[in-house]
Amino acid sequence: MSPSSTALQASRHHVRVGIIGGGAAGVATCKGFLDAFNAAGYKRRGSGDDQTFDIDVFEKYGTVGGVWDYKERVGSTSPTTKTIPMYRSLRTNLPREVMSFSSYPWNLLPSAEGRSYITHSEVGDYLKSYSHRMGVNQYIKSNSEVEKIQFDESSPSSGKIIVQTSSTTSTYDHVVVCNGHYESPSVPPSLLPLSTAYGSSSFHSVEYDSGEDEKWRDKTVLCIGGRASGTDIAREISCVARKVYVSERGAAVEGWPGREKVEVVGGTVGLDESDSERGVLLEDGRVLKDVDVVIFCTGYDYSFKFLPPEVGVKFEKGERR
Ligand SMILES: Cc1cc2nc3c(=O)[nH]c(=O)nc-3n(C[C@H](O)[C@H](O)[C@H](O)COP(=O)(O)OP(=O)(O)OC[C@H]3O[C@@H](n4cnc5c(N)ncnc54)[C@H](O)[C@@H]3O)c2cc1C
């Protein structure tokens, strides 16, 4: 996004911008506003100039990076429940060359070596470095989770927006929502009986951390969902597990070359209610009876808990797949 400098010029002398989220989208949005304010001749508030601006980037964790900030975020959650989708062993599924911002190619980063498919910590370092080099860091409000935003009803014609965290209330001319879409793990309602039957032997992919864990050893694991997470997790676990099923609706049912322990099966209908063996019923009528662990790689729902209904953002649960 690149806010136009003419639009900013036409507005009032002091412009306040709030950005919700300090991931890739949030830091890039902040840089876009900084460029536009510079082009329009605005100075940061406190400079004594006639035309000034303020930007606050609200980030609920301690540093920028969003999903790529694995180290701090895993460290900040309970050791038993991991609540961020990034996992220890992840490498990018796109080459870094197509993941970089045009104003900050990878070769400007001193540590960047030749590999294209890089680790999550390399992407995290890149985003932190970008934020530092582009002057975004000084606008970050760390450990500030936005709980509510609303239009300023005391002055409806002003179009101003009030942003609340647990400890602050501030008013802005523009608010940009960059909160990502990995806050709300989703399991389709039809699969919940399966989750109940498997109890602590079932979980959502958000809790997955590494395929090298001994807990997979000699287990038969069913990954429900055969997209990016499901296939990557299945590939990793298959190094240790006895067998891994990858269940994907309408999938071509075939094995993976070099991964004999992985079997791709069709979509999962749910728990097989015909006996008490917690079998898993597939869409072709087959029942898997040897599953030890179920991983729901079934994605996330959109979540904008802080937005007021007047904004009109509507979505169905399970819509985002
Ligand atoms: C496991 C995994 C692997 C991926 N691999 C790739 C890949 O290889 N290549 C690729 O291009 N993309 C990949 N992605 C996609 C990734 O989502 C994008 O690369 C990018 O990081 C999205 O950035 P974002 O800023 O939109 O969201 P996020 O990175 O999710 O950042 C959102 C930020 O908003 C903050 N936030 C949320 N709510 C609030 C609130 N109420 N108040 C304050 N702050 C809030 C969060 O703490 C977070 O820091 C992957 C994603 C995952 C989960």
C-alpha cells in the first residue's frame, strides 16, 4: 500500500495514523506512510513545523516480524501449548528472492548467503533489519494489543477513529488493520467428534513444532488437510513415524516418491460411528483403524475481534481455506 501524498496534503495539518500489527504487512504499511509524509513535506510531531504526523504501529508481542518472530513468541507461550503457527524446522516454500520488499533486496542483508529457501529465523532477521533500516522501529508500540476500535461519536463528521489497548486510548485520522490471519485455529464442526474421540492424541497444526520429536516414533499419524502445513508436517513426521496418512478432499490418491511411509487418502468425513474403535471414515467409504494421532491441518478463521460491526466486515467460519 502506498498512501498518496496529495491525499495527505489535502487533509489537516496534524495527521495521526494507527497501524494494527507489526508483521510484514504492518512494517511495510508504516514505510509507505513515511514515504508519503516525506514527499508531502510533513515532519514528525514535535518538530515545530506546520504540517506534522504521528504514526503508532501497535504490536501485541515484543518485536516486529509477525509469524516469522518464532523465537520470542514460542518463548512467550506456555511450554505445553504452542499458539503460533511457525515451527522450529520450517523453511520457506517460496524463494527469498520473491519474498523481499523491492526497496530492500536480500543482498543488502550482510548475513544473506546463497540459499533461496531459507529458515524462519532468516526471514525474521530480514524483517527486523528492514524495520530498522527504514526507520519504522521508532514507531512501534510493543506489547500493545489493540482490544477495540470505534468511530469517534463525539465528532461524527471528523471521521476520527479511537483505538484502545488495555492501557491506552488514542484518536487517529487513519487506521490500517494488518493483524494477519493466524490468530484463530479452525477445525470444521463435522470433525469435532473425531477430536473428542482422540482427546490428547489430536491437535491443531498451530501446536506442531518439529518432526524430530520422539512422540512421533512408531506412531501412525493422520494429517487432515493436504495444503502447505499438512504436506510439510507429514513430510517431516514421516522420518520418525511408522506411517503418515495425508487426507485431502478430492486428492489424487497416490504415494510420494521417496516417502514410502506417506499415503495420500481422500477427504475425511469424520468419526466412524459404526463401532467403538474410533475409526476414521473417509469420503470413499474406507475406514482407517490404525490411526494413533490426528493432526488437524485445517487452517484458520479470519479474526477481527476489535472491529466494530459498523465497519461491515463479514465472513463465515470455515470460509478461509
Ligand atoms: C507456517 C507458515 C509458513 C509460511 N511460509 C511462507 C513462505 O514460505 N513464504 C511466504 O511468502 N509466506 C509464507 N507464509 C505466509 C505469511 O503469513 C506471510 O509471509 C506474512 O508473514 C504475513 O504477514 P502479515 O503482516 O500479514 O501477518 P502476520 O505475520 O501474522 O503479522 C500480524 C501481526 O499482527 C499482530 N497482531 C494481531 N492482532 C493484533 C492486535 N489486536 N493488536 C496488536 N497486534 C496484533 C500479531 O502479533 C502479528 O505480529 C507462511 C505462514 C505460516 C503461518
